[in-house]
Amino acid sequence: MSEKKTSRYAPDLMAGQVALVTGSGSGMGRATALEMASCGARLALFARREEPLEETAEMIRAAGGEAFVVPGDTRDEDSIETAMGRIKEHYGQLDVLVNNAGGQYIAAARDITNKGFEAVIRNNLIGSWQMTRAAADHFMYENGGSVVFVTAISGRTALTGFTHTVAARAGVTGMMKTLAAEWGEYGIRLNCVAPGTIKTEALGRYPIPPERWKQLNRSVLNRMGMAEDIAGTIIFLASDLGNFITGEDIYVDGGETLHMGHDARDMINPDMFDKRERGDGKDE
Ligand SMILES: CCCCCCCCCCC/C=C/C(=O)SCCNC(=O)CCNC(=O)[C@H](O)C(C)(C)COP(=O)(O)OP(=O)(O)OC[C@H]1O[C@@H](n2cnc3c(N)ncnc32)[C@H](O)[C@@H]1OP(=O)(O)O
Ligand SMILES: NC(=O)C1=CN([C@@H]2O[C@H](COP(=O)(O)OP(=O)(O)OC[C@H]3O[C@@H](n4cnc5c(N)ncnc54)[C@H](OP(=O)(O)O)[C@@H]3O)[C@@H](O)[C@H]2O)C=CC1
């Protein structure tokens, strides 16, 4: 690794380890891949679009790390098998899987069709299961490993307009806990990171005007979450720092799920809400 690489963790924290990060062409997946590389991990980058993945790989290589691209769809078993085969060929091992790929559309529950519900379950629950099962089959039953799932605020709170994805993410959490109980004997640790509202380009795809994000940002820390906030937690869980942690579900949401029934400070000084940031990935 060259001197260009910077990390908040020790530069050899993940030395000798191979990590597969899904959805690593953008947002939190990219931030995680970059920081894992700066900790000495060798990366396999997985998503549907090759070009953004190549950009991430280039960024890693430019910083002196090692990465290669395996395009695929978490919903497609064949592409997952191909990816696992290529990782075996290229690195001969897989120690860490980050199931970060996902997405959904916003809709009122009464407007979600069965087909639409199923599409979101496939993208966010079944896709993660398929990746995890394949990683265990090909690598982790034999050598152990660590799996981190990126979910979303679910379980602790309702999120109207997102019934399908809340169901999927809560499903991932239940699956993770059960697998953690079953697979401890193979040395496989599994955990979830549940982001709150994180400032990535993805939020800009929602049909709301930028100024509305200030009001929607419910973090009590007076800022939006950043992709790096999530990356740091994923690495903590995936690496040896989290060696005795399995079956955990960590919310990284700036206190968004603290559930203030009503914020009475608004009656004392309404100006204190002015500092909230917009969340569509762009500047004010
Ligand atoms: C106002 C916002 C307030 C937010 C408050 C803060 C909350 C923050 C927390 C949010 C948590 C999550 C954040 C993020 O995930 S960021 C990511 C942003 N999302 C995206 O980037 C888009 C992701 N979506 C997709 O990739 C696809 O839509 C999906 C994979 C989910 C489905 O694709 P697929 O190809 O499998 O399915 P089809 O296109 O064939 O469609 C099948 C049926 O699904 C329904 N559908 C699909 N898209 C939509 C849509 N945009 N609107 C309505 N319905 C949709 C539909 O029934 C389809 O069937 P038909 O084609 O027969 O109609
Ligand atoms: N931003 C936020 O506030 C929150 C986000 N989340 C979740 O966190 C994760 C990362 O979010 P964020 O970085 O913001 O979003 P992005 O949209 O930037 O990243 C998601 C990535 O997943 C990939 N992807 C999506 N579906 C598939 C699939 N079926 N197979 C393979 N790759 C896929 C996409 O790449 P490609 O299109 O090339 O396949 C994309 O790069 C997502 O699961 C998201 O739903 C959860 C809570 C809040």
C-alpha cells in the first residue's frame, strides 16, 4: 500500500482478508470498500452496473489497494455463482461479505401491488439471503467469516411509505439473528447495521424538493448521516474489532429513532431547527 491511503482504523486491521461488498459502485457500499481497502483488505466489488464499480476499483488502486470488479445481480443465482467462482480464482478466499445492495420505491401501502411488494422483497431480503448462502457454501462453512447486512430503520419504528422495504429489512434482521445462532459453530459471525437518513446520491432520487429534507432530517445530532458513518460501523463489526459480536443489530441513525412524541423545544425557540442539512447529496 502507498502512503496515499488514509484510514481511521489501523492500516493493517484487515490485512490478509478478502471482502466482498455489494452495491459498492456508490454511496455507503463505495465508502465501505474504500475504507476496508485502506485497512489492508483486498476487495471484490459487486453490483449490476460495471462502470461505477470500475470507478471504485480505480479509487482503491490509486490509493495503493487491491480490488477487482464482479458485476452481478443479487437476485440472480447464476451471477452470484459466477462471482463466487471468480473470487475463488482471483483471491482463493473470502472472509467478509457486506450485503449493502438494495433499494425500493416509495408508495402508500394502499398503492403497493403484490408484484411491487414482491419486487422489493426480492431486492432487499432474498438477494441478501442468496449472497449469504453462496458465501457460506463456497467459503465460510470451511473457514469461518463475517457477514454484515445493511438494513434500514425498521423494527424500532414505523416508516410510512415504505411498508415493503420495512418488511424486507425486518426480515433480514430476523434471518441474521437466526443464522448467527446456527452458524456460530462454523466461526461465522453475522450482524446488521441499520442506517438512518444518510446523505448519499440515492436520497436525491426521492420525489421531494431539497428544502423538505431539512424538515425530514430527524437526527438529534444536527446533521445528516454520512456514508462514512456507516462504513466505520460496518468495518468495526466485520473486522477483528468485532470478534466477539454476533447477532447484533446496530442503529447508526444519529438518534433518529429516539421517537420524540413531540419536541417541546419548538415552543421555546423555533430557530434552533435552522441548522438542519438537506439530504439529497447536494450542497445548500
Ligand atoms: C419522501 C421520502 C421521505 C423519506 C424520509 C426519510 C426516509 C429515509 C430512509 C429511506 C430508507 C431507504 C433509502 C434508500 O433505499 S436509498 C435508495 C433509493 N432507491 C433507488 O435508488 C431505487 C431502487 N428501486 C429499484 O431498484 C426498483 O424499483 C426495485 C428493485 C425495487 C424494483 O425493480 P424490479 O426491476 O424488480 O421491478 P419492476 O421494475 O419490474 O417492477 C415490478 C413492480 O414493482 C412496482 N414498482 C416498481 N417500481 C415502482 C415505482 N417506482 N413506483 C411504483 N411501483 C413500482 C410495480 O408494481 C411493478 O409492477 P408493474 O411493472 O407491473 O407495474
Ligand atoms: N441513504 C439512506 O438514507 C439509506 C439507505 N439504506 C440502504 O442502504 C444501502 C445503501 O444505500 P445508498 O448507498 O444510499 O444507496 P445507493 O443507491 O447509492 O447504493 C445501492 C447500490 O446497490 C446496488 N444494487 C441495488 N440493487 C442491486 C441488485 N439487485 N444487485 C446488485 N446490486 C444492486 C446499486 O448499484 P447498481 O444499480 O449498479 O446495481 C447501488 O450501487 C441500500 O440497501 C439502501 O436501500 C437504508 C437506509 C437509509
